[in-house]
Amino acid sequence: MAIVPGCGLGGPDLTPGEILYNQGKYGEALPLLREQEGSKRTGTLLYQLGYCVLAVEGDRAKRQVLWEAAVPLLEQELSAPQGVTLERLYYLAAIHMSNGDHDAMRRFARRAVDEIELGPEMAQLDGEAWFRLARIHDWLNEPSEAEAAYRRAVSAFRADGAADNPAYQSLALARVADLDFSNLRYESAVINYDDAFKLVPESGEIRAFNHGLSLLAVSRFAEARDRFMADQDPKTREESILAAGIARMCEEAGPLLEDDFDGMRLGSMAIGTLHNRVLESAGAFMQVRNRYSYKPGDPLIPDLVDKQKRFISLVREWLIRKREIQAFLDGEGLAELVRP
């Protein structure tokens, strides 16, 4: 892994607690960092200890005490010969951001950009460095620069092999996936969501609804259903329940339609046309369901196969375009057709 001298991103003299922290193993790092506090009380140690206290114990007040104590030490360490590192600047910016002191945050964040990102050794920055710079651009409200840095982070992590901190790599991948998702680039998004999820499956930063919808868009229906059902976010939970039903019905229907009965491409339909055809296909689907008293989970009756295939192909198209489904289906009285 490429290390920029003075960047503070790694090194042979790291303690076991610091190594575990850098690997995102905060529960294991916490007791070891606490042992260090008496003999190695540095700004970096106090920042990392505060982060672990919140991540593991949920103690925001104790983190605040540790972070307030870290600030003067980090500033003192910055002023030492060769003391300017991205790690220290990032930690100071993060603490001030947390405290709501935006002027102080901007001062340290801008130094990180000017002295590290735009410095003479920019080409040597590794994935972790680019991730931190991306977060700094987020704090500075510089979305274009943040996106570029997140993408550089993902590229650097992939080029360097296994990351020292898989949590940072997973976060970078998830952020790039979110950017692709917001631009309807589902094939790119699903690759990065998959990689982020493999690294840290328990991460709350990987949006299950977005991941599931990306999987649905690339026709990986069983995996999409599982990710939708795993969604615990109250903002998208109800959307995901209906989307899981859609994924199940897509899987049952087999290869979905790319063209409607008149040859019109589903992906090229105007949204008004798509709306009308969803309603038309739902009516035909319900008519056959009612005729045979069909219930979700029953084996598909031959008469139903074509009707379900057309209906669910059109509904899936609506969902992957609009990225929401609950209001539409509830408003049209169709939610029970797809509910698991």
C-alpha cells in the first residue's frame, strides 16, 4: 500500500490497538487503546479512543470529553517538525464538525486539501487518504470534488489489494454506489454495493433499498428480494416490503418482457404510457386471479403466467425508473397484488 510520508495513515510503529482501529475492529481496539492512554497520551490516541467509545458503548458524552482533550494535543503535534499529516488534519476537522464549529472545521479541512491533496506527493495517496479527503470535501460542501475523491479512493483500494481498514473501503464503495444509483447507473452501482457488502455486511451505510433496487434492475431477483427484506430503514422499509414482493414475482415469471405486446420497448415508454399500461395489465392480471381464486404463493396457473409476466415487467420498469412504488400502488389500489 502506498504511504505518503507524514500522512499518518500507517507505519511500522503502530500499536496493536491502533492496528485494530485502522482495521475498523473498534470493539477489539477499545480496551487496548485504553491501556495506552496512560503511557502514550497523544491527540491521535484520544481521537481514536473517543471514536471507539461512541461506536462500541454509545457514550456520546464520554467521546466529547476525549475529543475536547484531543484538540490541543493534535494542534501541538501539527506544529512539530514534519507534524502535518492528513490524519491529524482530518481528526481536527472531524471534531470541529461534530461540535458545530464550522469556521474551525473549514480551516483544518482547507489545509488538508491545500497541503495534502494538492501537495507534491498527491500521486502517492492511498485509498484511505482519498477516502478521508472525500469526506473533507463533503464537509466543505464541494460535491464534485468529493465524488472525484471517492472514486479515486475506490480505484486506489482496488489497485492496492486488501485494505488495512475494510470499513473505510466499504464506506468509499457504498458512497460511489450511491452516486451511480442516483444517476440510474445500476450496473455500476450494483458492483460497488456488492463489494461494500462483502467487506462489511453489517454496515449501516450500505442502503439495503438502493442495493436491492440495483439488483432488481440487473435481474438478480432472489438477491434483490433478500436485500429488500433486510431493510430496517424506517424511510424505505415499506417501499422495500413491496419491492421484495415485486422481486419474488419477477423470479416466478421467468425472463421478463423487454417489449410490450405492440413492440414498444418498456425502457422507452413515456411515463404516462407506462402508467396506463401498468393499470391495464393489472386489471387483466386481477381478472384471472379472481377467476381461479389465486393467492400469492400458490403455484402459477398457466392462464396466469402471461398476465403476471406482463404486469410485473411493467411494474418493475416503473420502480427502477421512479425508485419508489408504495404511493403509486397504494394510490391505484394495487399494493395487494405484489405484497409478499
